[in-house]
Amino acid sequence: MSIVPILQNRIYLMGVITAFTVIATTIPFILGHVVTVEIIEHQIIHMTAITFGIFLTIISIHSTTITKNSQMIWTTFAFATFTLLSIYLLFED
């Protein structure tokens, strides 16, 4: 499947990103920690932030290439920074 149909179907793209994020963050987290309700809630908040950050970064990159608007690059950088900081905070907590 090429990248363009995936970007046009936003629900499918969000599902793929969510599945990848949940698998990538949950498995290492559960293996090394004692699991409580508070920790699970905290992990869900981090996974949600990372998922939305990746989704918005991909959508803004796609919008930048379609509209050829150079000012959209700043939006892409903002979403990418949000995503990177969310990942950093996941590992720091």
C-alpha cells in the first residue's frame, strides 16, 4: 500500500499510529515496573500524547507538501517537538 491512500484515510492512519504506539510503549513499560492503576493511567496519558503528536506531525508534513506553504514548516516543527518531548517525558517518569 502506498503512502498517499494511507494519508487520505485519516481513521486508518490514526489506527496504525495508535497500534504502533501502544505496542512500542506498553511492552517495555510492563516488563520492568510494578503495575498499579495510577501507573496505568499515567501511561495512557503518555501514549495518547505521543499518538496525537505523531498523527499531527504526519498530517502537517502532508499539508506542507500539498499547499507548498513554507510557513507550515513551523507547524510541523511544533508538532514534532511536542512528540519528542512527550517521548522524553515518558522515559523520564
